Amino acid sequence: LYPALGLLEMTNVSVGRGTATPFEQLGAPWLDAVKLAQSTNSIAGVKATVTTFTPTSSKHQGKLCHGVKLTLTDSGIDTVQLGLAIALRLRALHPAAWRHKRLLLMLGDQATYDGVVQQRPLTTIVAAYQAKLDAFRERQKAYRLY
């Protein structure tokens, strides 16, 4: 789950740092956990359950966070796409409360960021970066040892 929730770490949601299960849950004091769980459960390969937690460090330290605990049900899921799907849901559910500007730092791609902010379909966002990803994978083959 690290690649999925790591994408969201620079935004104003807690990704569970300061808890016993970092990068397995996300939340914030303002988050509607029930709605996020319901919409996240529509993603194949992941199960979201409503939870609350209070981080002892990092984002929202000492504050009760409402959120979701994530469990992968398919080890083949593309976790980066999962992170983007969750970002799209945060944008849709909390357009004013979710501060997404620093998401661009984690994504490193303006078109992908714009796709999330403009709430484009996930398939459209992925299609926009797929050629760059394919080219990167081809270049990296020469450097892979295993």
C-alpha cells in the first residue's frame, strides 16, 4: 500500500504515520470515512473499512482522524493507480477541505495532477502518462540486474 498512500502523504490527510499501521490507513479530522469507504470499495482489489485513529506524531498529531483502513485483496493491483483513485475520491468528496496542491510534488507530472484536480476519469489519467511509463520501463531494462 505504500505506493498508493505515499502519493497522498504531502496533502492534508494522515497516512497513518504515528500509529501502529502506517500506510495501511488514511484519514483526517474533517474526512467523511463512511463515504470514502463506500466509494473506495468500488475499486477492484482493495477493501476499505471505516476506522478512527489518533496519530502520536506527524500529520494531525494528537487529533482524532476519521478514515479508512485498506486491505489489498488482489496482490496484482497497480498501487499507483489505487493512490490516484483515492485522490480522485478525496477531491470529489471534499473539494474544499482536501488540500491537494502538494500532490504535484509526489506525482512529478503536471498532466496527472491536472487530471486529479479536474476529476477526469482514472482511465484518462492513466492513458495520458502510459507512453512515458512505457518508455521509462524500456530504458530501465539495461540497468536491471534481476
